[in-house]
Amino acid sequence: VDRVDCCENEAVIFDYKTGTRKITRKDIESFKSIQLGVYALAVKKILQKEPIAGCYYRVNHSGGCNIECPLGMAETHIANSLVSKASSLKSQKDWEGYFNDLAICILKSVISIRSGFFPQCDDMARCQRCDYKYLCQQLYLLENEVCQDNADTSTG
């Protein structure tokens, strides 16, 4: 977690970003991007604070910055002021449901990984930027397949 701002029993989570990829509310709700949610669960468990918003503090290379808050709980004044779109705010019930679903998603992922199931991505553009590209070896496998195909056509 890059930053947690606490006020009494509530917390706002900030993750600093320097890249250009925008992470949307849809990415978060579909569990394509779980980083803010995992941080929020950690804040709740470790700091004993209620996470009320998850924000990206985007720093660009020219020194400018902006804050995007795709995740927020509707019943809080702070989240209302941080989250730019009312549609990004969740009711207390939906907020708790999201975190319950996220915990299940994490548990299923851990079980899958421990059992040896670690699926590889087939989107090569995404694979080039992936922090795990050397771990999953998708690039290596595809490069060898390409080399094999080239070897087959050059001898024929």
C-alpha cells in the first residue's frame, strides 16, 4: 500500500501510479484488478479501520498528478467528495458484498495456484508489460513455437 489516510475509524487507500493504463470501476468489480480491494481488506484486518474509498494517485512524467477514485462507499462524506462519479459509490450492503466476493475470489486463486493451476495469458500485448512474464514463461513458449514454425518452413 502506498498511502493510507485515516480519520477516526475510517481509511482511504491510495495507490500511486506512473503508467498510462487507466483502471476502471468495471475492472475492479469484475476482479480483473484486485489491488485496491486487497489493500482495503488488509487495512480492515490489520489497521482495524473501515476502508471507505480506494484511489489511484496518478503521477505523470511532467510532474503533474491527479486522483482517480473508482471505489467508494456511498454513506461517507469523504468518499462522496473523492469519488467523481456517483455510479462508482456503493451502498454499505454492496460494499460488504464486494469484499465478501473478493475474499472468495482470492481464496479460489490461492487454492488454484497451490494445486498447480496457474493459467497463462494469451494476450501478447498484455504479456509484454506483465510483471510475471518470466515466471509464467508464456513469451518463451511462444518464441519457441515461432522458431519451430520458422525451422519447419525453411527446411521444406
